[in-house]
Amino acid sequence: MKDKNDKSRQHININEYWSKIRTQPLIWDTITTTGWSTLGRGVGFLVPFFIAAWFGVTAETDAFFFVYGLLLFISGVFAPVIENVIVPYIAEARAKGEDVGKFVGRILGVGSIGILALTAGVILVTKPVLSVLTRFDSQELDLVYHLLIETAPLIILLVWTSVLAGTLNAYQKFLFPAISPAFRAIFNIGLIFIFKDILGVHAIALGYVIGEIFRIAILVGVIKRLKAFNLNLSFHLDNKLKEFLKTASYQTIGMVAVGLNPIVDKTMASWLGSGSVSILHYADMLYMVPLSFLCGGLFPVILSHWSKDYYQEGEHLFKKVRDASKAAFGVSLTILIILILFSKPLVSLAFVRGKFYPKYSHILQLTFICYLLGLIPYVAGSMFTRAHLCLKNTRFLMKLAFLNCFINAILNYILMQFAGVAGIALSTSVTVIIVAILLFVSSLEKEKRGMVYGKI
């Protein structure tokens, strides 16, 4: 009888606990979005594992991952910026009763013209530039160029996806942007499997492009189904869009600097011999799994909620940033310890199969651990970055990004002399630590001057 009563009390306590969590929108949205994001990104992270098993570590995979890194750099200059910067603008527009659909349509229309011109320019200059900067032979360089042409549509597709995802996040419809990468990855893996024996490494390019098109179709369908606003594509440049582009431009320039880091890393890794670029990419992708678990659901939620609270209710941000950073530190530390302890079996489970030879597992494990050392400062520092985004303080973030790029390049050259490709990963982590410290010091200075976030 006593046991039944104890179980009944435990059941009541659990129900009360979950009921209390559900009354806290920020916490509940973070938990649910993290779950959906983990599922969505988790399926997406299966792609490089299949590539490793089907293609191994070769000059062809070096060529594709170099191209993919270049495309991620270019799209990463614009896509994350738009996805993040658009959130406070939509929160402000909704608070003022403005037409959100017209604003989003103008971003898509005007932005597409610039992205298309940039893509064409990149294709024209890439081959002569890479012939000087890299040590690919003529055959590998031709393959890089052909793969670049095949995957170039990803630049504009990823930007469109980010605009739509950021808009849905601003409306706090986090489920659909979070889960959509899973559908893209399923198409990707399927197409690579079907065409890998026919097209070789070119099948990877086909899979990524078609998968992203399918993802855009899903997000557009969701927006129409929700009827939150009418999406109208437009090429008119009004004052509101000019203000948005000006704010986004600082962050875009900053993202150019930060986005150069993977390109610089892969370029310098190409100096270390065949297979080094692939090892660096595989380790980075493995590192992105826990990072995405921690950040994929959290960052869109806090940016959306903090923006809404600031523009609609005028709340301060500094205390929220500090509390969120403390909570993130504890969770990140626990995950870091677990991953380091189990890094060897994780690497073996993820990669050592098919054409991936066991002789690469040790250096891959070491490179993965070096990336992991930046996990805690990245998560904590990114909290302060979201506060700056809420306030549209992108000029400060731009300056910090240039410093990030400079430090990373210097440390790359120094550490790769001692640890090879693992030294490049370690350089990334040390740079993240330095940037996180600067973000924290900056926040303390603002507080000391009485310039509380949200009330500057």
C-alpha cells in the first residue's frame, strides 16, 4: 500500500514538474525545438558518414569537401546573418502592425539579384585563384571547378531557406525549420546511393542541390498553410529594407571574416598531404553533432523570445544572457567530458567501415578532441552574440569577427607545425575561447558603465 502511495506521489510530482515547465514558454520551446532540431540535424549528419563509407578518403573527396566548404563559406556569409537579423525586424514589424509578408518578399527578391551576381563572379575567379593558393594538381583542380559549377545553386538555395526559417522562428513556429534538414538529408542520401556508381563523386553534388530544393518547398508550403502572412515576392527597395540591409551588412562583413576560417583551415590542411582535408572535414562534422544538439534548438528560441520581449515589452536583456550562459556552461561541460572519454569508440562507430581505413582513426580522434575543446566557450559566447543581434549591434560583432579570423590564421600556422591537421582544429578552439572572453569582458564593461542590455 505504501509503495502504491509513493508511486502515486512520484507520478503527481512529475506531472506538476512538466506542467510548470510548460508554463515557461522559453524553456518549453527550447526543449521541444532541441528535440526536433536534434532529429532534423541528426539525420543530416548521417550524410558525411555515408560518404565516408561509400567513397573513403581520396583526392576526389578532398575536391568535393573543399568545394562544399567554399560554398558553405559563401552562403554562410549571408544565410545565418539573414536568418538571425530578420528576427528582431519581424518582431518590431509585428509590434507596429506592419506587413511582414511584403518585407520578407522584398528580402527574397532584392537579395536574390545580388546573390546571383556574386555566384557568377565566384565561378569565374575560383580556378585561377585556387591554382595559386592550393596544391591540388591540374586534374584535381579541374574536378574542383566542375564540382563548383554543379553545386553553385546551393548558394542561393541556402539563403532562401534561411530567410524562410528565420521568418518562421520569429513567429515562434520552431518545429518546421528544425525538422526540415531531415527531409533534405533523406533526399540527399537516397540520390547519392542511386547515382554513386554512375556519377561517382558528382552524385554527392546532385544530392545536396536537390535536397535543398525539396526543403525550400516544404517551408513555403508551411507558411501558406499557417496563413500567418501573405508571401509576396518583390524587387522594390524601400526605406525599411535599406535599414535592414545596412544592419545586416555589418554582420555580413563579419561573417565573411568568420566564414573564411573553414576555407583557411582547409587550404592550410591541403599543405599537409592527401587526405588531410577530408580528415579535418570528418572531424568537424563529428564535432558539429553535439554542437548542433546544444545550439540547434536553443539559439533560434532565445533570439526569438528575447527580441519579442525587448520590442514588445521593453525588457532588459543582460540578466537573461547571464542566466542562460550559466545554465549552458553546466550542460556543455557534462557533454564535453562524456565525449572526450568516449571519443575513440565514437570515431570507430561513425567512420571506420567500408573504404575508410583504420589507420586514419587515431588522427581523426585527436582532431575531434581538439575541436571539442571549443565547445563550452562557443555555446556560452554565442549567448552574448544573440543579445547583440537583438539590439542590432552588428558593428561590434563585425569587429570581433575580423579579430577572430586573424587569430585563427596565425594559430593555424603555428600549431600545425607541431600537431599537423589536429593543430588546425586546436587553433579553432583556442580562437573561440579568446572571442568568448572578449564578449564576456565587453558585457561587463557595459554593465559597469550602466549600459544594461536592452536599455543602452
